[in-house]
Amino acid sequence: MLIIFKGETQGLKVAPRWPSSKVLIEKNVFLKLLEVQSKLPSSVKLLLVRGYENKSSRLGVFRHISRWLGIKLFCTCYPSRKSEVGDIFGSNGHDVDGSHVDVSIVLNGKRLRLLPLGVFTSLSLQQSRAEEHLAVIEYVKGTLEQCGFIIHHNQTESMQIHCDFNG
Ligand SMILES: [Zn+2]
């Protein structure tokens, strides 16, 4: 397992999701992300945001509490989307090992904010945000898939590009 801090490591940009200051990731997954990056045009950069998070660490406990609050808020905002709670608020493997990662896209030096309100961004706002950069987003996701990553099936998770490395 590699520990990567905010900044750039071997050409891969890293911006750990608050309140974390580092991303833990399996070495082979890191190398795969470098391969994905090498296949992208120079105007497009991957941004690694989240990897392995130990359940019993302070960060894990923080995530657990924010998840609990988040579920309450989400169900209040979107009562018809309760079936998505597991997909959106589940740990999606982040507490299992470092082969489950979230990545973002930086286009011409600017991070694409596809979820301005995080997972509380409505599906229609997500879609209109994505429309503007659809070609880039599809290209990045396609390249990730070519390199052995599986993109999460839930729309919101797919917007924060949660993917699992499947070798
Ligand atoms: Zn994730």
C-alpha cells in the first residue's frame, strides 16, 4: 500500500477529500492510474481523491458519523431515492483495500465540479453539469475501463468517479 500526499506524485495529481491529508492506494492500482493518465491528452489530468480508509481510524469514524447524518439529510431531500442510499452512502469498498478509488477530472488546469453540492446535488443539476464536458468525461471513463477499472453503476457515484480496480 502506498501513502500519497496532496500534490503531484510521478505525474499523478492527488487532492485527498477533506478532512484527509493523504490517500492510501495499492501500488498496482497507482501504476494503473499512471497508465490511464498517460493515455489522456495533456489538457486532461486525473485527480486522485480517495482510496483506502481504515474503518477504525479517526477518519473512518468521521466518515461513519457524516454518513449517518448524510443519510438523514438525503432521505429528507430525496424521499423517492431511498433505494440509492446503499450505493451512495455505503463505503463501496473504501474500507476494504486500496483498489477502490474516487477520481476527479482536471481540464485545462481546472477541476470539473460535477457535484457542486456533493452527493446532495440533484440528478438534473448533475446532468446539466456533465453535459458541458460530456466528451471528456466519457473519454476518461472509457480509458479507466480499458485499463481494468469498473465505474460505479449509480449515477451520483459515477459522477464522483468511484471505480474499483479489477485487474
Ligand atoms: Zn468512492
